[in-house]
Amino acid sequence: MGFDAGCRSKERLLQLGIIPGVVLKIKRLAPFSGPLIVSIESSDVVLGRGIAKKIIVEKV
């Protein structure tokens, strides 16, 4: 996992615990391009679609 984001977005993702190598699980996608909820270890995080698109993932 990595980021295709500027410094501010990258910093925000790191603050949320979304760091390279962490396993993310998508729990819920809101309709109409709404936010999504991802599970990171034992926490749930709500991400807007804009910032979520900046996360580069690898399916496992």
C-alpha cells in the first residue's frame, strides 16, 4: 500500500493509521459517491471518496 497524494493528504492518512504495509478492509461503501468505512487493525475509519482514491492498495 502507498499513496498518490500531496503532503497534506498523506499526513492526514498517516494520522488516521493508514500507513504503508497496513491491511485495510472495506466495511461499507455509501451510495452516490459517499464516504466509505474501512477497518484498520481494530479501528474503523470513515474516508471521503476523494482521499480514499489517493490510497494505492494491493488486493490480498
